[in-house]
Amino acid sequence: MTKLVILDSYALTPGDLDWSGLRALADEVEEYPRTAYDQLAGRIGDADFAVLNKGHIDEAVLAQCPKL
């Protein structure tokens, strides 16, 4: 089972992008309007894919996301 997490979706106006291509890559999709740095690892820790716009994923976060 693959999981896609979309972070910071507020940065896109609904209808600007067609997410269907990305959604087709995963069995499970979670979407969050905003994600603070301290929420990153908890939200993407078991994800296979992550899409972000405003956040920053560093080595400390990646170390907690073995599938990403």
C-alpha cells in the first residue's frame, strides 16, 4: 500500500492543478492545508511520497521517514 501526503495545499487555489495524476500513484492520500516544521515527521513518517510548497524537509526530518 502506498501513501501520498500533500502538505501546504492552501498555497494552491482550488482548480489550479489537477491532482489526479499524483493521486493515481497512491492507495492512500492525506492532504493538509498547512504544516509547521514540527508537524512534518508526524505527517510524512510513513509516507512513500510527499508534496510540499512552503515547508522545508531537512536531514533530521528525513531520518524519521524511512519510506520517503
